[in-house]
Amino acid sequence: MKQLKVALIGNPNVGKTSVFNALTGLNQHVGNYPGVTVERKVGTTTLANDTKAHIIDLPGVYSVNPSSKDEEIALKAIYDASNKDFPDVIVVVAEVENLKRNLLLFTQVKDLGFPTILALNMADQMEKKGISIDVSALEKALDTKIVLISARKKEGIDELKQAVLNYSNYNANSIFDLKTIDENYFTLLGHLYPNENPYKVWLTQTGVFQFEQLNSVVSSSSNVQKSETELKKLQQRETIKRYQFINQILKDTYKIDTSKATDIRMKFDRILTHKFWGYLIFFFVLLLIYGSIFELAAFPMDFVDGLFADLSSWTSANLPEGKLTELLADGVIPGLGGVLMFVPQIAILFFLISILEETGYMSRAVFLMDRIMKPFGLSGKSVVPLVSGTACAIPAIMSARNIENPKERLITMLVTPFTTCSARIPVYIIIISLIIPKTYILGFVPLQAFVMTMMYVLGFLAALLSGWVLSKIIKADRKSFFVIEMPTYKVPILKNVFLNMYEKVVSYIVGAGKIILALSVILWFLGSHGPSDTFGNAEEMVAEKQINERLTEEELSSEIAGYKLEHSYIGIIGRTIEPVFRPLGYDWKISIAVLTSFAAREVFVGNLATLYNLGEDAAEDETKIIDRMANEKHADGTPVYTFATGISLLLFYAFAMQCLSTVGVTKKETNSWKWTFIQMIFMTGVAYFASLIAYQLLK
């Protein structure tokens, strides 16, 4: 009996294992997640009375360039002619709904010189999804045999078997012209290896696989050697050119008419990606998220705030007097409270964002935003870093790696810190609570929540505008193309949601908490110590100055505390830098908090808590920091935190680069101090002048 070896290959989640089951009749677990097929699976099927096929189910891969152990195993089977699984024919399984993405692998496999069959799975869903395919035209364009199948319904399986049986009738020639990548280079390779498969020569040259017959020739040809960077650029260009090739073919052979789609997913997609309703829904989703931060987190915030206030009072009252007690009661505990008080808002924020990701809506938002990202020099994929930047700019900047175009990737990394990260939330909440009345717009929209939402919108607008400016400055060496997979809508897995929320909260506490705590201790030291001739003689100096005044003991203590604060090290620093920030409406205390928060934005609140707890008024000041700030006065009795000062602070924190960790990540990801310094200077300059203009107009 004639024996054939047939390799099943395809992207993850295209139903390849279901096709394997349908062909062989063996039981096999069918997974729904990428990488579920991690082992080699073999089965047999009878194609004709005299022909039997051995079906090899290879792990899912996205391209012929392996990026994991599973992919490496899969690709060795089709690279190495001595491999026991080396096939006579390859069946590439694709999904009708994601054909463009699946065809990248098909064109690469076809170029390796195998007789190749394209099995389009889930063909039974075409009508529901409004998909139509001109199979004859597509077969001609791809120079292959195409079979429409439904592995779940076992439709088209006999036709697939017949196609495999006739594999010797199919052309094994390449379909993609490598010279479109770099004509001179690939012409030279063609001259050097005239009798070899061009794509195998290219894969050998890039080190993807050392084909035995090409090793000696390639290693002695110094005139075609390229650096690793040059080869990677050519590989990236190959992917782009292949997608251009695929797009051109599908333009004439593959149609999706959403108006004819009848399944629920398409109905949802028509609404959620609509040019008007899609953006409106996205706006209300954001409004719902950030409104929930205020409404749902109010009680746990008050609880945490009161808990640490009580703990600070208890520590001060019960531990022995001394510097250690002062450190704990006035430095460490208020600093920890400043960190933990905002955990409820951050937890709620990431709980809701995780649900959006789990349901599949986030991918629709990415697709939707690509329409408005392009004019600003960004990719639709830039939405992921920008939205992730609402959590933390550090992982967000790193997530920009999946943007293929170098120019769009650089711009995305540079503008992502403009989006409102979680570190800004404590600052925004404090300032908004101070200057925005607790009322409702139209009777049901909380005004404070609306302003908070506008701060997020402002961050996005600043990122987009900066992206547009940078797109005019930075030169691109090639065009970009947007490719994204739309996942199926599904009910969120709560375990994943809670795990993601937990990771983000821990990251905030560990990453920000240690900085806040350290700076709180430093500020406590600077605020509790000073030059001996002034700070050290505060009691004598105040008593001599007030000798003719009949002050009560409480009033005298307050005067001494104020004198100490003014002549402490922190008071000296604050008064020194105050002229720089005075045009923005900041006194020396705010100036210190702003200056020290250049290490991390969230330090601002903790520093203010420490500053306002100094002196003998500490017991009284163990109330909410908001109340203390609201009652803070200038020397002339006017309030420090006016509407103009609040807006000025909001704008400063919306635009300024105040995170040393972000600076470090930007340097690492851009590999350039030049762009890192440009980012720092540009953001801080925008923040200063925006705050200056706002304060001067509103005061």
C-alpha cells in the first residue's frame, strides 16, 4: 500500500486539531487557546484502496520564523529532509474569518517548495458573517488547491482527502517574489545559488535553519553577509511585503459584507466599530470607568485614611517620646497611608479594564482608534500602550515593542507618558475634591467624575498632538500596515480579572510605595531638623519676639511650630525654589511637593501629608488631608488652594515628566539618551507654561 506523509500546519486557534480528528478519527483535545497543541500528534487515514496517509498534527505557528520551542519543533519537521515527519504534502489550515493573517504562513510554506493545499475551516460560518470567497480566483492567485471545510460539522473532509490524494498534480513553485524586498540583494543570492530554492537560501542566510546543502556555500560568501540588524530589517520588510501581496489578492477574491452578517458577533461589531456609535460608546465606557473610581471607592478610601490617622495618633500617644516615635508617627505611618489610601481606586480601575480585555471589547477599541491614530503618526496598536499607560507608563512603553514600524514605535514610546497613569490619580482626586464642587451635571452626571474623565481625555489629546508634532520631525524609512486579530466575544473569566487586578495593585504598592516611604522619611528628617542657630533655638527666638504679646500656651506652641517649619531644612529649600513656581500659584510647601515628585508623581500627596503634619499641630492635623489643604492660608489670610491654583496643579501633573522609572525605561527602549532628554524637557516645558498661562488667566 502506498504511504503518504501529510503535515497539518496553521496558526493557533484555526481548528487544526479538529481537522486532524476529522481526518483520523482519533480523539484529541480541542483547545481554544494559543499553543494548546504542544506535542507531535500522528494519525492515519485511508485515502484510497491502495493509499494510506500518515497525518502529522504540528503545533500552531504564526510564521516560519520560530519564536518558541513549540514552533521550533514544528518547523524542523518541514525543514529537515531527514526528519521522520518530513512530509510529501502540506495542508495549511486557515480560518475563513481571519484569512489575511493565516495566509502569511501559507505563502511562506508554499515558497519552501512543497505541494501545498489550503483548507479553509469554518466555512459554515461564511453566510452568517457575510463572507464570500471567489475560490477559483483565489486558487489561481495562490497557485494552490483550496478546499472549504467545517471540521466541527465534518463537512468537506472527503474533498480534503481527495485533494491530498491528488497532491502530485499541484504546482510546488514559489508564489512570492523575494526581490520585492531588496532587488539587488536577492538578485545576488539568486546568482550565487542558481539551483537552490530561493526561500531556503534566505532562511539559511538569516539563521532560521541551516539547510545542509547550503551550509558551505553560504559560509564562504562574504559578499552577501549582512549584520544582524540588517537581516532583521529585511525580515521585517519581508513580512510587510507579504501582507501587501496578500492584501492585493484578497482585494479581488475575498469580501466581507457586514450588512449581510446575521450572527451576534457581527451585529455587535457593527455597533462597537461604527464611525459614530463606536466612538460614543467608547467615550461612555471611559466615563463609566472613571466615574466608578469616585463613587465605589469612597467608603474604602475613608476607611483606610481613618485607620492610618488612628494608628499615627496611637503611636504618638503610647510609644516613648523621642526621634523614633516621631519618625514612625509623623514620617512612616502617614507615608504608608498616602500609598494605601488610593489602592481602592486603582483596584477598581484595573478590575474594569481587565473586564474590557477579557470580553474582547478592547480589541474593537484598538481597531476603532486606528482611524484617528494614523493622522497623528501613530498606529492603531498604539492604543494598547496609551490605554495601558493609564495604569503605568513603564509596562506601557515596553508594550510598544509589538508595533512593527520603527517611527510609530518611537513616537508611541515618547508620547505614552502623557496619558494619565495611576500615579496621577491620587493627585487628581485630591485637587479635584478641593476645587470642584460635589454636584451633578443634568442631575445625574457627577461633576467631579466628569472633570476626572476630562483629565484622561486631556492626557490622550496631549499624546496625540505630541505624536503629530513628532511625526513631522522624525523621518520614516518605510510605510506601516495595521494588522489585528478580532477575538470572539466571551464572558470574562473572573479568575483572570482578579489576578490582573491583584498584579497591578501589588505593582503600584511595591513600585511606588518604597519611593513614597523613603521620601516621606527624608522629608520628615528635613522638616524636623534645621540649623542650630535658628531651628535649634526656636523656643527662645519666638519667646523673645512675642515677649510683649499675651499668648496662650496653645498659641505660643503654634507660633513655635510655625517658626520651626519655616527655618527647617525643608523650609529653607522651599523658600529657595519658590520664585520658580510662584508664577504658577504655588507657595513653598507646594513647591517642595512638586519638586520632590519629579521622582514619582504619587509622592506629591504623601509629601503634603508629611508637610502638613509637622509641628505641634500634628494631633489636630490627623484629619483628612483634603480638609487640611482646604484650610491652608497664605500669610495675608487668603487661601492657598484657590480654583486657579488647583487648575494650575492639575495641568502641571497632566503634562510633566515626573517619574524616574519611566525615564529609565525610555532610555532602555529607545536606546538613546537624546530622545530621553527630549521627552523630559518637552513634557516639563509644556507643563510649566500650561500651568503658568492657566493660573495667570484664572487668578
